[in-house]
Amino acid sequence: MTVLLVTNDFPPTVGGIQSYLRDYVDEYVKREGPNAIIVFASTQDPAAAGRYDAEQPYRVVRWPRRVMLPTPATARRMEQLIKAHGVDTVWFGAAAPLAVMGGTAKRAGARRVVATTHGHEVGWSMLPGARQTLRVIGNAADTVSYISEYTLGRFGRAFGSRPRYVALPSGVDTAYFRPATAAQRARTRDALGVGEAPLIVCASRLVARKGQDQLIRVLPEVRRRVPGAQLVIVGRGPYRSRLDRLARGVEGVTFTGPVERDVLRDIVAAADVFAMPARTRGGGLDVEGLGIVYLEAQACAVPVVAGDSGGAPETVTPSTGIVVGGRDTRGLTEALSGLLADAPLRAAMGSAGRAFVASEYSWELLGDRLRDVLGGAAP
């Protein structure tokens, strides 16, 4: 059986969907072998894409455009790949809009169509024309995967009742995201210049939805209650200039900018608390689909303060962290101060968080689920 992944989002371009698909493809290859899947992806940087593709054990076919759209030319190339390689399952890495080609895929010989959603489909479901597009996708898809119960609740009716719905959230490599040793923790904290100070970390793209601004706003009061508390903000994005202005005159704020994956993991693992008070914006159009960073932090045995946007609360249990309103500065202050001041509580939450992620979001579990979705009995 051969799977064709059709996607506008794939490495070496960096992003959440790109990482999600990379990791799931790797898990599928572990189970079925490198010849079981072909990736058909857009090209942002031809040279970088060529280098990346050459390192993969599976075949990557590049569409020579920065953006892949469901045009007749794209559909023809997809049809050629389906016929040339005897493709059984076409997997659209982001349902909207490419999965409108699901009917074309079946007419070309594919027996099964899988459409994966991420969160932006929530916005599509709120707009009349885009909502109709989701129904077209649902009418052709055999399976629609979703990352959180929240997103499914928001867009499920738009896709309709025909497809099967399967949860495929981001998985977490608990061997990679693990608690820091005392030496690793000290080394990372020394590199950050925070020593043994009470440490809050937020690692995410710098955009308004993520709530880094709220962390800066409450830090002075947190420091009054927990002297010396530090806030380290990791990442880059269009909100950086606004955050810089907001942080002027606020003691204890450090911006690292973008960092390598290993460094990011080490910073998160060195934290006393991981916090990202995400909030929904744009009347529901801009929402947190799930929030993989919350799970990665818990895998590192770090307690979490999550915002109440979208699916974010699903990543936390009462024993592993605290959910606060994304606009509730008082609640955020209480949550951060309370955790920073209570080491036994942090330790208990950290241990529970790692166990929670291992049981619910392990790649062993989710990789097997993907294999069933892509290779199960044809409808």
C-alpha cells in the first residue's frame, strides 16, 4: 500500500504544521518503511528543500511554487503521482484548502482520502463561502482528523456527517522532552543569566494570541510576591516590537529570540513554571487549536499555566497545571505566584504531567493510530 501526502506545509520550512507532518511521517515510516509514503509538497527555498529531501529515506516530490493551491495544474500533477505509484491513500496534510481535490484523487484511482485539520479550519467554518468549501472536503474525505475536541466541536458540522472523525493531536517524544538533571538545569540557567532565581518560561511564536504581553504585565506583582522571579520569553514573531516596548522598565524580562531545538528543550526543562496564557481573538477566528508546547513542558516535568483559548485547556489536568483566562491578569498572577512559592506542589504537578503526556500523547499510541487511519480497510 502507498500513501501520498499532499501538503503546502513541510520542512525545511519551520512551523507548527510542518513539524506535525514531519513527525507523523517519521512515525509512519518506522512502521511501514520508507517506500510506503511519498510526499508532494510546495517549495519555499529550492536549495534548502533539495538538501532536506536528499536526507530523507522516503521520496519527496516538490511542486515548484512557494504556495500549493488546488489549481487544475496541481490536481493534474497529483493525478500523475497517484497513477504512476499506485497510490491507495491520499492524505491532505492541511484540509483547507487542498483537500477540495479529494474527489479528483479518487477519480484518479485512490481508494481512500484523509484530511487532517489543525485549527485554522475553525475560522473557515465561520465564513459562509469557506464553510461551503469545508462541506466539499467532507463529502470526499473518508476520514477527517482533528487535534482537539474543541476544534472538532467548532467545525464538525461544517464538514458534515459523511467522514469518520479521528483524534490525531501532536505527539510528544518523551525520550527527548525529559526532566533536566541538576547539572543540565544549572548549565542552562547560567547561560540565561538567571542562576537559581524562580523562573517562568514561555516558548512560542511571538504573536498576540499567545499572551506573552500578559506575562510581562503581571511580572512586577509576581516579583513583589516572589522576589527575584524571572521571565524568559523564547521565540520570534511579529509581536516582538510590541513586547519590547511593553517590557521597558520591567525588571526580570529576558528575550532569547529564536533558538535551536535542543536549546529550547533545555530552557523549558530548566523552568520552574511554563506559562502561555493564550487567548482567543478576532471573535473566534484566531484561536489556539491545542498547544503542543504545553505537552512538551509537562513531558519535561514542568508544571504549566495555560490560557483558556480553544483546545489549550485539554492539554492540562488539575493535577498537572492551571488554566487561566487569557485576559485575567489577577488569575494569572495568582497562578504564577502560587506555583513559584510552592516547590512541593511544582514537583507533584511535574511528575503527574510527565505521566499524563506519556499515557495520552506518546508517539507509540499516536503513530499506531495514524497507521490505522491511512491503511485501514477501504470504505
